[in-house]
Amino acid sequence: MVHNVSWPTWKELQSNTIIVMVASVIISLLIFVMDFGFGITGDSKSAWKGAMGFLYGMF
């Protein structure tokens, strides 16, 4: 299998690693913002219910 694989160069490996790290941070921040925005805290006594909790509280 060593002869059939095209191994990346050190520069390619570094650039791909940075791309994966940046994408992971962006996705985790997106999930955090959505979680915070929708008010999924797991605590029913929490003061912040999120955007959806605010809207449901109005009606």
C-alpha cells in the first residue's frame, strides 16, 4: 500500500490542518450561537430562555 498512496507534502499537511481547525471553530461557534439563541440551557429556572422563549412568552 505504500507504493499506491500519494502522501501529502509537509506544506500541504499544514495548510489542510489549518483549514480543518478553522472550520471546526466556525462550526462550533455556529452551534453555540444557535444553542444560545434558542435558549437550550437545560435549566428550566434560567433567566434567559433564548429568542424562541422570548417569542413564546409574548403570546
